[in-house]
Amino acid sequence: MVVVDDIRKAALLSALGGLGEVPSFSAIVSRFKRETKTHREVIILARGGPDALKRAYPAQRRDRSHFHAMEALNADGHRIDVRVAWPDWWPEGRAIARPMLLVVQDLYSGRILACRVAQGESSDLIRLAFADTFIKYGLPDKLYLDNGRGFASKWLSGGMRTRYRFRVRPEDPMGIFTLLLGPKAIHWTKPYSGQSKPIERAFKDFCNYISRHAAFDGAYTGSSTTTKPENAGTRAVPLAVFLKVLREEVFAHNARIGRRSLVCRGRSFDEVFGPSHAEAVQRGLIRYPSEHELRMLLLAADGVTVGGDGTVQLSGERYYCEEAASELAGQRCVVRFDPTNPATPVTIYRMDGSLVGEAQPLGLTRFDDQEAAALHGKKRGEWIRKHRVMLDATREFSPAELAARAAAPVIAAEKADAIERKRSAARIEQREGSQAFANLERGLASYERKDREAM
């Protein structure tokens, strides 16, 4: 400590200079407290910083008993401190890496509902973890998430007024959570906050029972250099072995009795979740996703522009949707697809999340395949004839009739102008004749007046 070092230096200088005995550290601290009367919290803030002062304030205890099962969920990612050997077909590519868990937890009971594994956190990992949850247990009313890059992705939470990450643009697509649960369902929490995200407490159990599992001896890396074991890094666990242990420990985590929360009161998470979920389903408080919503959950998404011929291009493949050609040519749209099988049809949505239709893959044709060329020409001819019939049904008049109707108002206007000109000339002529008659009468009256005066 700096103060102790300064006291030692003062004692040394005092001894060399013959200034007498310097008081001990405890005596100086006692006198400081007695004479300055500094608040304990001020000392904590000065010596420990804001985090130490925050721990000195009474913690808030939050009651979750007013929820029912699946009313509110929270989720987060957690890096497991175990070296895992990944198979060659794994898309992320690294041979040995520590796995990232994406865990979904029910807030009412504390039960772990879904757990997905990858080498890194991404929007696809989050989407699939929530898909597992929604398919099996239904849709929640609220989600409590932190605004990490994965959770705040526009494909998940796009359309919300604030995401506290990335720029919010009017042309952003509507995210899956926004479409399924509404823009007010997501609540952003503080990172590493156990009070706002109880799943942080579950991760402590994961560190104890999964990372330090006996099957991972030699593969456990420790959470830091101070907890690193002697044999760390001597082996890597195969992915299949890791997933087997993970399933067993998650099952044991949910079934472990003696939980001391206000909701469990000695019961396990499973014992609390099961009856509450069944009652909520019976009362109609939980709904399950429709086929359309399942398609959004299970398929990857990308934003593309519809070509002038109605095709969309994705990963080198072309897909055609007639509805998109007529409505969205030249505009942006959202395409949901199966990334593992590009030969399957894709689904096209508008940017607001409404369904447009299904687009079929066009594929490639051999240059000398005359049969395929004839079939293509036949389909194009049928397509052209269909739109000619639609055009004929839309037209009410032929081009000649339209030309006659367009000329008729001009002719009528010219006739009306001619009639109006004749009427104007007649009125002018009448006014001029009336003026001449009035002048004649005034002249006769003047002559008669002069004749009477002469007599």
C-alpha cells in the first residue's frame, strides 16, 4: 500500500534525522477516522472505486413469482473453458476451440429450456436456440437480453425504436423477435448483471459441473491464468463427447432439488416449470408458432434486390418468384433460405415481414440440351399468353376508341367556343343598336325643345 510505504519512508528519515518515533499505520488510521470523521462510503469510493462502492449498497431482491412459465425468458452466451476438437465438416473452420453456449432460461422457474453450441456467438446461433424453445414450449411475452452484437442484430430485433447498438435505419428489415413478439417484448439488460439476468447464476453452475467435469481432464483451461490447472491444454475433447456431457449436466441442473429461490422453495426447476406451463397452455396464455412463423425461425435470412426479370440471386444461385416480379422488381426484399441445401425453394418477404411467395431455383442447363430449351420456350410462351389475356381483360376500350374519346372533348370544346363567340357578337351588336336608338331619341327630344323655345 502507498500509505504504508510512505510511513516507512517517514520512519527511516525520522531515524536518520533524529526527529523521534513515527506513529504506526493503525494509529494514523485511527486518528484520521477520529479527527476527520470521513464517511465510510467516501473511504470505500476513494480506495476501491465505483464498483466497490456499488457493492456496499443493499442489493435489490427481485420477485419472479408473479410470472407463469414461459411468460418471460432471458438468454445469454457463455464461453466454456474446455478445449474441444471440432469435426472437419463444422462450418466455422477451427480445428480446436473453446465452445460458445447460447442458453435460454425461463425466468419464472429458472429452468434451462434450450442450449445451442458453436465456436462463436452469432445471430444464427441465437435464432436456432430460440427456435428450439418456441417449437417445444411456445412463444413468450417478454425477453430479457443484453445488447450484444448477436442479440441486437437487425435480423433478430430490427424494427425496434432503440437497440442501443448499430444505426437504426428506416429501411431495416423487421427482426424475427419483433415480428413474433412485438416491438415492446424485448427488454435490454446490463451486461454481467446477475440481478437483471438470472442466467448469470446458472453459468456459475456450468463452470463447476461442466467445465470441471472429470471427462474433460486435461482439456480444462481454467477461467484465468490463476485457475489454470497443471495439465491444461494436454488434450482436446471430441465434440460428440462434449455434447453428451453437456446434455447430461443440463438435465441434472434442471432436476436438482433443493433450489432456494422464492418460487422453488426446495423443489427443482423441472418440478416448478411443468405444472405452471401445463396450466398456462390450458388457460390459453401460451400460443405456439404457426407454420409461417416456424419458417422464419428455422431458415437463415438475407436482404437482396429483386431483378427486373423477377429473380433473386443468393450464393450464386438464381430463384424466381412471379409475385416478387410483379410487386418488387428493383426493390429490396428479405429472402429466407436453408443454407445447407441451395437446391430447395426460398421464401421471399417484404421488408416489413409480410409474405410475398415462394421462389423456385432455376439452376443451370446444358448448352446443347434442346429438350430443356424447348420446355423453357413453351413455359415462356404460356407466361406471355397469360399476361395478354390479363391485358385484354384490363382494357375497356380499343386504341381507336381511346383516340376517339380523347379527341371528343377537344371537338366539343371547339364547338362550345364557336357558339360562345356568336353569342358574344350578337350581344355586342344588340348593345350597339340600342345605343344608336337612344342617341336618336335624345336628338329628337332636343329638336322639339328648341322648336318650342323659338315659338
